[in-house]
Amino acid sequence: MKKYTPASTFTTLILSVVALFYLYPLFLVVINSFKTFSEITSNVLALPKSLVFENFSNAFRIMNYPQYFLNTLLATAVGVSGVVLVSSMAGYKLSRTKTRYSFVMFMVLIAPMMIPFHSFMISLVKVAKELHLIGSPLGLGVLYWGLGASLALFMYHGAVKSVPQELDDCALIDGAGPLRAFFQIIFPLLQPVTVSVIVINTMWMWNDFLLPLLVLSGSKKSLTLQLAAYNFFGLYKVDWNFAMAGVLLTILPAVIFYLSLQRYIIKGMVAGAVKT
Amino acid sequence: MKKMLFVVMAVLLAFSPLFAAGQQEQAAGPVTLNVLFYSPELAEQYNDMVAAYKAETGVTLDITVLQTDYRSVLTSRLNSGDVPDIFMSSAYADNSTYKDYVYDLTNEDFIKKIEPSALQGVTVDGKVLGYPFLVQSHSFIYNKKVFADNGITTLPKTLADFEAVSKKLQANGVQPFATGFKEFWVLPQTAWQAIANVPAENYGGYENFVAKLNAGELKFKDIPQMSQVFDLLDLIKKYGGPKPNESDFNDQTSSLATGKVAMIHQGNWAEDSIRKTNPEVEIGFLVGPTGNNAATAGIMFDSNQTIRIAKDGKNLDAALDWLRWLTTSEYGRNWIPGKVKQLSPIIGAAAPDSQIAKETSALLASGTPGYPWFYQMFPTGTEQQLGAILQGYCAGITNRAQTLDALDSAYAKIAKAAQ
Amino acid sequence: MESMTPLKRKQWDRALTFALFTLPALAAILISVEIPFLMSVFSSFTKWNGLDRAQTFIGLENYKELFLDDLDMWKAFGFTLRLTLGSVLVVNLCALLLAVLLDSDIRGKNALRAAFYVPNIVSLIIIGYIWRFIFSAGFESFFQTTGMDFFMFSWLGDVNLVYFSVLMVSVWHSLGFYLVIYIAGLQTVPRDLIEASMIDGAGRVVRFFRITLPLIMSAITVSVFHSLSNGLKAFDVIFSLTNGGPGNSTTTIALDIYRTAFVINRFGYGTAKSVVLFLMILILSIFQVRLFKSREVEV
């Protein structure tokens, strides 16, 4: 039975107050999503006079939400699963292989983290066009593999160190091939890292804007939610009421996803597995 | 070993729908034009027009509307071969930027229906390389009620006038200006208006003026009237409230609409936001001061937003048909004045229901100078670079001499690279 | 295969397995990043506006100009370094501290973790607008209620203060991201080690520095590396909050590159700058990773 000490309750309290301040800007997004346009522009900080739910229904309709939700989901799901797959395998192997070639390949594979996206995005569009990855959420997901693999690989590379090397040999002795040995024995032990990789990549892929803009903008039915929400923002004029509502509609699935995975992280703690 | 093969085959299988997915876009059927525009504030109006065109001709316009990322997306698409049939750009300097991609409209019948003055910005060596989309004006917009409430009956024309008006407003507790200095584009449009008469009077016209600047023969620091620019910026800043460098477009339009400030430097495109914030507001247009000479103070009036047809677009004829329809059909001719509510470049078009457009026409009719947006003739990229330097002046980073030097060196670099 | 010696066979198998595990990642990264980047590098040796059909080869001219005649770029680089130093320090310290607190036995852990993470998933355009408004209109009304001078300073318009505003918004936005990494790291620390040390009588602080810290070194390496290269690539926050202003005082090098390539249309020159940026990040990162990885401990 967990006993919460007075000190821990106090900590919770302090952190809660900090969290409230921390979330104030988002509180502003929420209250403004219920205001009319002129209410917003005259005073952003005021509470809404009455709740304008139409902002949400209008934004939902204008954004073609159901179709674009599915597109975004597809691109994100394909992207994330690909990243987890290729990065866990490579990160594991590179971490266990302590040769010079391994280190060089490691550097080659994490180098992309240092390259600013704008410097190669035009060439990427060219390459994507050649490979027929343009114009569909599926193609976008495939492009995401290479973009998300570097950080994930880096994380797996480090996390593998907390899995004893004896286990590698154990699994092989049982007669399993290297791939099966990895996925059946080692991979489950890396669960916290896998969950983090899933969370991190789901978030940025779900919210990504620039790459979808470049590869999907030629095909109206393939757009993602972020692209749709962005349409409310003009250089001069912004439909603030729809924009705020649209933004909330876009990030809501991501927040729900994160909250549901949170509990999963707790459940999947490493504790027992290391006791051999 | 067998397991590995199995995995490889599974992966390949997984890949195969990919190749199929890319191919499906080539289906035949009614024509769809691929369009890339900016100005998302006109999204509703675009949709309206698309519906009307489809109803009349069956052709679909698939318009993607962007704003801040517009240029990078357009560049990337033109580059990769994914060329939009129709796109948008500025006039003047952008003629050479997109020269490899635009269709020559000179011999099209509908070009004859456009006001010659609007065609100036898109004509190079006698060739018409773009279609003027809108005619716009910018200068100082003022809130009529605020002026009336504070007893201001004569409209200011010179720097001294503006100073007097500002003093009066300030004394009554009203903030005279919302500066807009946070937006880099507000600074050039405010600043260059202050010397709008100079190129024609002293340097043989706008083209000569820009040519001399491009060649390095003329520098900003050699132009004595640049002091008018700095004087004006100083004035706006002085009377621009406690945080003049943080005021952006939103601050300008909402402050003016609610009567919190009396004047902003903006263009007719701001009217929609202003009236949406306060539907009862009454706004007017003031001339922009050129030093202390009331006769040369005018407004900036030109067609800068340009529609361009891609010469390598897959649906070139359909695109031209659309432009023809925009220029000659009943709906098309009324679209800009009626729905977009701005001035149209088409000969004989109706006047829009816009307070600023009305004031613009009235001012021009009464003989006020309407200057072209000559600063768009500067090489592409100068707007942002020079705007940032002027912004630095307003923030106190550089003094006048340093600002002029910075303007000159930035301009020289861009001009050299553009050759 | 049968003619190989057992040793050679073992080496061949090992190499094959190595390839099997690493080639998918290599292929993906080559396609999405490295090949396009090399194509762009080629452009850095040309004079090209990104649009013209023809690219003119000019050799090292762009690089010469970059090193000898571009004060703006080096100013931007200086600002970027200052901002990165600040953000790496602040975000990692705060995230680590928060992770420790949120990993211990306190109530409402899940809710608090979510609370600190949410800002990271909101689009930066919104963040920019909201914070701009807080700094100007918001601060004005705070001033009216509290009378504190703090609120009347021009946090985004004053050249001396804008660094702190940008730093703060940047940390606010990215904290949650590093929180996730640190929490995951803390959870890979085997509980039995902690329990053993508690039995041995080790206090909280000693436990943290002697056991936890070395074992989460890999998470620290990842976070510092990521925040370092992200800091040096900083673009979105600046673009939406200040657009590099006032003047060019908060222009980061990534923004400078973007403008060079897409606003001024000097695409060749812009890619040359991004190659130099990449090399600088590479050098700094190799140094940092080597340093931190040597401290990582394996179980």
C-alpha cells in the first residue's frame, strides 16, 4: 500500500501551482476558442461572454476533419512504426558492436540530427518525387522513417547499455535466429525507451507542417490536420476564433494519446526483467 | 536464414502499395487546375469564385492558399517539377525571379481589358509576364471619430502637421499611432512613401533611380531626403505608445478599430480586419508626408499582387480560359469589387464597397499624387532586409549614419547577387 | 559456403547480421536526409537562385564570401551560440529536476507530467501569437493590477531584454520533450540497485549522484546532444515570436540561412552557409558525445 508522505504531498502542491502558471498560455488558447472574432481582437485575456460552440463545429467542417484525421493518423502510424523498427535494430547492433566501423556508422546515422531541415528540403522533395512518395500520407510516413530514425537510434544505442550482454548470448543459445532473439528477448526490455520513442515521434509527426506542406499540397484529399488548421492563419488577417478552435481540435488526439501512454509507461517498468 | 528471407519479402510486399499509390493521380476526367496562392484572408472569396467557375464551366480550381511559407513552397515545387498551373507573386522585381517559368500573356485578348497603368508592373521589354490581380493603396488610415472627438478638423499633410495633430491627441490622452514596427514589411512601406516624389523629381524617374542604385552609382547616404524618412519614423515612434517596437498588424487594426489609437500606416487590405473588429468604425485615408512639402504628399497606389500562369503547366489552355473568364464574364468582372471588396484592374470595373477604396478614388480625383510602389522594383529580398535594418533604427540599434551605411551595403550585396 | 573455415564463417555471419540490423536504418536515412543534403551541397558551389533552370558553377566563391564578407551571418551565429548555451543549460537542468520529482512517489504524477508536456505539442504559430500578446497586452494589464515595473519593460522590443524572452519561450516549449527522455532514463535504473543502496543507508542525495546519475548518463547524453543541435538550428521559435527582430538582433543562423535561400533568392549561397553550420554542429557534437559517452556506465 503506497503511503504518501507529507513531504510528497507538499511537493505535489508546489508542482501543481507551477503547472498552472506553466499552462496559462494554453488556457488563453482555450478561452479564446469560445469567443467571437471581435471579442478576441479587442481583448485576448478576457473570459468569453458566452460560449461560442459554433467555432468548433465550423472549424470541424471547414477543416474536413474526418478525412484529414485519417490522413494524419496514417502518416503518423506508418512513420512511427518504421522508426521504432529500424532504429531499435540498428541502435542495438551498433551499441553491442564496439569496432571502429560501428562508431563511424553510428556517426553517419546520427549526423542528420545536426542538419537544418531547410538546407535539404528542396532536394528531398525532388528525391521523394522520383520515388513516387509524393501526394499520399503513406509516402509521407515512409519519408518520416529517415527523419525520425536518428534520434531514436541514439536513444536505443544508449539504453541498450542497461541490458546485460549475457542475455544476448542466452537468447542465441536457445537456437533462435538473431532477429528473433532480439525481438523476443531484448526488445521487450527496452520498453520505456520504445514508449518514449513512440511518444516523441508521434508528437512531432502529428504536428509536422513543413514537409506535409511540400509533398502533399498538390493533392487536396491527402492533407493533414495541421495543414488544414494552418489555413486559418493569414499574414494579414487571421480567423482567430476558428484558428484557436482548429488548433485545439488538432492537438486533442495527441494529448489523449500521450495521456493514455503515460499509464503504460508506469505499468511497463523494467524492474523484474533484470533479475536473472 | 529462411526467417530472414521471409522478413525481406514481407517488407517488399509492404512497399508495393506505395508504388501504386503514386501512380493513381493520372486519372483522366474533367480538368482540374492546380493553383497556389497567398492571401489567405481571401479564402472565402476564393471558394466562392471556385464554386461559380465550376458551375459555369465544369472546371475545378484546386487552390492551395499559404502565407509565410509561400515562397519556399513555390520555389520547391517549381524546382522539383511539380509546377502549379497558376501561382501568385509580387510585380516588378519578381518578373525576373520567375522568368524561366511564366507564360507570356502579351498577345492574349483579355489583356487589352486591363488598365494600362496596372500593367506597368508586370511588363518587361514590352512583354506582359503576369496578370495584375488587385489594385491596392497604402498610406495613413485614421479613425474619423477619434479625430472628430479631439477637435481635429484639418487633415495633416506635412511632417509639421502630423506633429501638431499628434501633440494634440497625446495631450487629450489618446495614443496617436499604433506603429506596426514589429512587422518588417510595414517599415519599408512607411519609409519609402516619405521620399516617393524624389526619384521622379531628382533622378529622372523610378527606373533610372533603381538602375542607378543597382549599379552602385547612387547610394542611400547620398540622398539628402532620406532625412525625411528618419524624421517620419522618429515621429511615429515618439507618439507610438510605451512599446512601439512590439506593435504588430493585429495591434494596429484592433487599436484603430476600437479607437484606442488615431492613426496607423496600412493599406486597404487592413480594412476587413478593422471592420470585423468594430463594424461601426469609420475610417479615412491621410496622405503620407514627404517632409514639409504639402503638394508632394500623396498615397501609394499600384497593382503589386500578380497572378502568373506557368508556361510548363499541364493545363495551360484551361488556365488561360480561366483568366479570360475572370476578366470578361459577369461574375469575374464583379468578383474583385463585389466580393473581394478591393479595387479591380479591369477597365470599367465597378467601385467596391470599401471605405478606403472610396477615399482612395476621391483623393486621386482631387489631384492628390498616387505614387507607384517603386520599392518593389528593388531586387527581390530587399524588402525584408532593408525593413529589418530600418526596424533596427527604430529600436535604437543604429543611428542615422549607421543605418544608411547598412542600407547601402545590404542593397549592394543583393543587387550584385541578382545580376 | 562449405569451403570457408569455421572462423571465416563466423565472421561472415557476424557481418551479415550486422548488415541485416543496420541497413534498413541506413537506407531510410540516406533517402530522407543524406542524399538530399549532398545534392544541396553541390548547389553550394554554384551561383543559383533556386529557380533558374541553369546553375552556374563558381567553386569556392560562396565560401569565401561567407568567411570574409558576411558580418550579419557571424552576428547571427554569435546570437545563436548565446541562445543555445542558455537553453541547453536551463532546459536540461529543469527537465532533470522535474523528472526526478515526477518519478518519485507523489500524488498526481500522471497529470503533472502531462501538464508539463502539453506545450510541446502546440503549434509554434499559436505559441508565438499567444506569447506576443502576453508580453504586450497581457503585461499591460498585469501592470495595471500589480503596478510592478517589470511589466512595463518592452520584453520583445528592447534589444537588451529580448534574449531572455526568447530563451524563456524556447525552454517553456521544449521542456516537456526532455522530461520524457529523462523519465524514461530514470525508469531504466534497476530498482534493486536503489533498494540495495537504501539498505546500505545511503541518503537521497548520495543515492542520486552515485547511482542514478551515472546510470542515466545515456539519457543525459541524448538530451544534451539533442538540445545542443536543436539550439544551434533554432528557427521556429524565433520566426513566430520575433521574426529575428527587432532589427536583426534575434536572428539565428538558421533564420539567416532561410532568408538567404528563400527571401533573397540566393540559394547557392544559402546552402553554403548551411554546410558550414552543419560542420560546426558536427564538430561541437562529436566533442560533446565523446565526452559524455565516456561517462556512460553499462550494467
